[in-house]
Amino acid sequence: MSRTRIAATAIGLAGALAASQAQAQSANSSEQEIALLKQQLRMLEQKLDKLQSQTAANTAATAKARVEAKAEARSEAKAVVANANAAVPLKGPAPASGVVVTMPNNRPTICTADQANCVAITGRLHYDVGGYDYRPNTAATVPQKLDSGQNVRRARIGVAGKFFNDWNFALIYDFGGTSDGFGGAAPGSLPGGGVSGVENAYISYTGLKPFGGKMAVEAGIMDLPYTLDEATSSNDIMFMERASAGIVATNIAAGDFRSAAGTRWYNDQLWIGGYVTGPSTGAIHSASSAAPAGTSEQYGAVARIAGNPISGKDYSVHIGADAQWLIQPPRNLIANTQTVTLSDRPELRLDPTTLISTGAIANASGAQVYSVEAAATYGPLILQGEYFWYNIDRTANTGLAPIGAPSLKFQGGYAQAGYVLTGEGRSYNAANAAYNGVKPAHPFSLDGGGWGAWEIAGRFSTIDLNNQLGTATGIAGGRQTVYTAALNWYVNGNVRFMLDYLHGTVSRQASPVSTADVGSKFDAVAMRTQFAF
């Protein structure tokens, strides 16, 4: 039994030992497997890092290759364009792309980006209302009455601009003159009426700049800067109408609506200009028309020299001289007459009737007008005046009376002054040798508190169209004297209201050989509403 128990015990101890060794071997095997797995994981992480680095390098290389390819393509394209431009010669500079839209002084203006080409819309309206207290001296006076009311004195719209910096142009139509009438000498037209609506249609070249100044060579239908008052824009004159002495002069061979060609040179101190002139637009010049009668075209010339020799920050002095020649008056080809008429309304256009007139001067072979001009400014004060001498030659060979009549001589002038109560002054316009208008320092505004600029002005004007009275060949056109007082309100740079009071006297006899009184007196009040851009 003991042996058996000892054997059993030995066998049990051997089994336990074997089991213990098996367990130990199993634990060692698990640890080895874990270590092996960790080693494999580290190897996989290393491979992953290598793959990521290789992928990033490949991506960078691909992007670099793409950039280099695009640069090479652009270079090749530029080379192709350069070769094409070299193969085809350019005829002129390439036009600038794009336009610039501006509103200088509220005038819509479109220019190319380089400012070399521009076109602008321009316009003005002068609307007059008022009335006359007209008093004829006798029942023989003509007219016996003047009509009060309204008149769209000017209503202009058009375009102005430039091409390639140096070529300037304007095309402007005037719809005004509702009480003046159109047609001139055509049947049914009113005395002294306008002859056409085309007010400006010209081209001017300003590329020449000799002697350190500026020069304009121009031709077409234009406002000639002849006389100081005419060279001043109608938007800027101190009174609703210019003085009669200047109107009579410009109507001969200058003024608005006039066909002309010439040149002007100027700098800041000196202005010199001369033009050859023709008929006004719309004037009849048909060689075969019977009604109205065919009329040849007139030809003339004007010259002016003026300057601003003394000037400073708030003062200036202007002087000048003008000359005008009617070289060939218009000739009626049906009646074989050749005449010239000097006349004007009483410095107001509500009624188109003239109170002074030479009538048609027969056998007029030519006319000359010589004048002087002067002006000065000192702060808000301006003084201005002009005087004119007219000469009419009567040597045309028409075969009609009077034959061999002596030349006629007339004269007239004006003096005026203005003062801006709000302190603004008038700047000098060297391009026209005249003064600009008043620009209010504080435009009228209920919100901003500005009241614009206020100006008072006065003028004395006279013209004598009598000559060789007491002779059969004399002219009794009358002598007119007008005193005018004005109040002007410049609301802003575009709007102005004008109020004028006129007192006038016309001394006139019935004929050169009759002293019968056919003169008149008048008072008038008128107001103008004006806008311009």
C-alpha cells in the first residue's frame, strides 16, 4: 500500500510539475507573439511614413511641372502675338479702352480714358416776360404801340467736344425767338427776325502753339468774338440785351449765326484774331428765285486786337480795338438793288419792332465799322464801355438813284458798370479776351443756408443813325438813348434770374428834309429766367 501511495504521490507530483512547465511555456509564447506584433507594427508605420513623403514629393513635382508648362505656353502665345503685330503694321495708335463720364458745371460729358476725345451736351434757355409803357410823340410816329408779353429769347441745345485733343467742334440749334420770327426778308417774316435756327456748326484746330501762345484755326457757323460785349457769352452779360450800338455793328458782317473762317492767337495778356465772313445761316442766296427774290451772298471781314495788360489777384484792365469790313453787300438779282440796313430794337425783344432804322440804304458798295473797347475790374466791381464809328459807301453801280451819293457816317456807344453785392468777381477769359460770368461762392440752398450771388448794374447807351439831314440823300434813322438798371440773382452756377428797368428816348424826324417829329419815349420792365449748362 505504501509503495502504491508513494507511486501515486510521485505520479501526482510529476503531473503538477508538467502542468506548471506547460503554463510557463504558454506565457513565454504569448509574450513573444506580442513582441513580434509590436515589431511588425513599427515596420508598417515606417513604411507608411515613407509612402507619405514620397506622395508629397510627387505632388510638388507635378505642380511645379504644371506651372512651368503654363509659363512656357504664355511665353509661346506672346511670341505668336508679337510676330503677328510685327507682320501687320499698325495704321495708328490703338484706341483707349473704356470711357469716362463726368458732369463739369452739370454738363453731361463723355470722354475716352485718355481724355483725347470728348463729346458734351450743352444747352441754354433764356425766357423773358415783361411790358412796355410806350408813348409816341405824335400820331405820325410809327409804331403807335409796342406789345407786352413773353419771348423765348434763346432755347439752344446741341453738342460740343473734341477729337484727338486738337480738333474741336460744336453743333448747336436755337429754337428761341418766339416773338422774333424766322425767315429774315422772306414774305411773312417779322422785321429784324432771325434767319435760321443753326447757331453753331464749326470745327476748330488748336494744335498749333506759336510764339508761346495758343492758336485756333476754325471755320463754319460760329459766334465771332468781335467786340467785347459780343465776345462775352449771353449767359454772362449783365443785362438782358446787349447795347444797340454793338448789335448794329455785329449785324453788318459778324454776330451770331454767321458763316466765317479765320484764326485767333492768344496768351494770358494778348488776343489777336481775324476772320473772313459770309452770310448768316438761312439768308437767301439763290440766283434764280423770284419769290423771294434771288440774292447774291455777302462777303466781309473782321479783325480784333485786345488784351489784359494789367492784372492781379483781384483787379484787371482790358483794352482793345476792332475793325469790320463789308466787302460785298448782298445784291437783289431780280430788282438789281444793293442795300444795307442799320437798325435795332429798343434793347428789349418782347416786341420785334425796331424804333431806329436807316431803312434800306441804296447803292451800298461797302461798309466799315471801327471801334474801341475798354474794361476794368476791382474785386466785385466791373466797368466796361465801347464806342463805334460806322461808314457806308454808296458807289454801287446799279443804275438806280441816288447815283454818286456821298458816304454816310454814324456813331454810337455805351458805358456800363456792375457791382456784386455778395463779393464775387468776374474772372478773365483769355481765349475770347472777355470776362466770365459771376459764380456764386455760396449757391442758394435752403438746407445749406447759401443765398447765391446778387449783382446790381447800370448802363447808358446811345446811337445816332442820322446823317446829312436837310439833303435829299441824307438819312433820318433817329437817335436813341436808353438808361438801364438791372438786378441779377445768380442762384448757382447754372440758374440766374434777371430784372431790368429801361427808360428810353428816340428822337426822330419824318425824313431827311422834313423836321416833323415822329419820335417816342418808353419805359419797360422785364424779367429773364435763365438756365445753362
